[in-house]
Amino acid sequence: MQIFSTGPVHHLTRSLKAGMARLRAWKSRRGGNFAVFSAISIPLFMMAASLAIDTANVTSLKVRLQNAADSAALATSTRLAMSEILEADAAAFATQFFQGQIFADYQAFSNMSAVPEISIGHTDDDGRVLWRVAVDVTGSQSLSPMSNFVGSGMMNIRVHGASVSAASSKSALSMVLVLDKSGSMKSDVDGRRKIDLLKASVGDLMAQLDEADPESKFVRTGADSYDSALSATQPLDWGTTGARAFVEGLQPEGRTDSTDAFKWALAAVLDDSETEAHKIRNELIPDRMLVFMTDGENTYSSADSSTRRLCEAAKVAKVEIYTVAFDAPSRGRDLLSYCATSTQHYFDARNSADLARAFRNIGLRASKMIALLVE
């Protein structure tokens, strides 16, 4: 994976520093004429604020484009490997998939554009056909008016997503959902309660797992929920029935502390009983996955620290962590970004469409374990 950005940010920073230096020199010579000083300094402060906003928007857009490129590459290579699309149709499929992933972002980012270039290829690996798909995206968005004043009006972004898939093997999976059910989940987004949007999105994820494993031979799922502490748990079991019912029963209340919920989930996927259960049924060693979601931030910063340590332990143990921040404040987003296995594993969902997309992407990646993301 590669992410590049070009544009006027460095130019803006140099211009701002130079302007402030000249302003300090002028002020010392003039004895601090306050009125004139204010007239000059206020635009500079506004320029600094605009720069901060532009930087945050560009970072957010990078993450969204990267997730969309990764997902499009993964979906295309998987469908080629499963003979669900023809090679001649693959580029059009990847382009349509990518544009569908970022459809809502055209409304969220000013004058945004994103153009994907698709590369398709395949090789023979000892009798197996390996499909390779690359999605290179050139995107841009408008800068704020104050930034336009000192530089180019657009910020350019490039991202790269790639995937390789083969249809000759199966993998096993043990997944636990770690879900926030604190009181803020009662609030509305796009006319529906957050908790209801979460239930629908988890349902989509579970449907994808059921489609990939209709006889429940390879997938085990579980879940827990948290508010002020670990609220309730659903032990890992074959298929998705138990986890589905658990999520449907969630009711929002309380404050927020993710520590014990993440700790329980991590212990559940790492328990020796998971390896033994898969050994008996499918003779495979399972991939272990956590899906960690919040719409807020921990009530106490100490819970952030303890959860981060657990996330570090999970990564050392090779547990794959997907995280979904749903309309969350900055501290909540920072925690989930830190905990995610990689940038492709983190989803910043600002609305209902983003949330649905995030869980669909996780479902796609989880249910198609034959498809491997490549750097």
C-alpha cells in the first residue's frame, strides 16, 4: 500500500511562518501599533485555522479512498478467482465497485474527484491460477478559501490498493464483535437510532459469512457489549445464529469503558478450545478476528490506555483487528485507529451509509479468506 499527497500544504506553512516573522519584526519597529497589528494578524490566524481544517480533511479523504481502493481490488480478485466475473469485465466491475464505495463522499468533501486506474493480471502457481488486481486512484478536493489565497486551490491525493486471490483453498475463522451500547447509541443519525443502524449493519456482515459458509463448517462467531463496563457476552459458536440474536437484543444505556469487553473478546478468540473446535470439524487452524466498534470515547482516559495495551497484545498474538468509529469524537477515533491492524482495517463512519459500507467491507474480507491483501 502506498499513499502520496501533493499540493500547497508545505507552501502554506512556509508562507505562514514567513508572514509571522515579518509581522514580529514590523511590530518591534513600530512599537506595537495594536490596530494595525490586529488587522494584519487576524488574517494570518484565520489562515492557520484553515490550514488545520484542510489537513484534517485531506487525511480523512486519504483513508476513505484507501479503503475503497483496497475493497475494490479485493472484491474484483475474489470474483475472478471464483469465476463470478470474466477478465474482460473485471476493470469495469472494479471501477463500479470503487465508485459505489465513495458515492457519499462526493457530498462530504468540497469539489472532490477520484479517478481509479485498474490493472488486471494472472499467473499460474503450480496449477493454481492467481488473479492479481491493482487499483491506483488519483483524487483531489478543494481547499478552503483562505488556503486558496496563498496557493493552489486543490489538494491532490494518490492511493494504491492491490489484491491477489486463488480459488483452491479454504480457511477457518473465529470472530468476536466488541460493540459499544452506551447511552449515546440512542441518538439519531440520518433519522434512525444508532443502535438500530448498528444492528442492521451487523446483520449484513453475518449474512456474508452465512453465504460463504452455508453449512457452518468453517466460521465461529461470538460477541460482547460494553457501556460503563463489560455488559454481556455471547460465547463463540458455529455459524452466526447466536451472535445475531445477541446483537438484536442490545439496548443502549450507561457510560463508556471498552477495557473489559476487549479483554474478554481477546481471551475468547485465543482460547485453546477454539483451535480444538476447528481441528475436530474442519482440521484447520482458524484465523482469529476482532471487530471493535464505538460511537463515542471512553469516559476516562485510563480506559484508553488499558485498551491500547490489549490491542498491542492482540497484534503480537496475530489477531486481526477491524475497527469502526461511528460518528465518534476525535479521542474515540484515535483509539480505534491505533487498535486497527492497519489503515485498511480502520473505518471512520460518519453516517449510516458509511457504517453499512464498513461492515460490508469487513464481511467481504472475512468471508473471502482466500483473497490476500498485498502491500
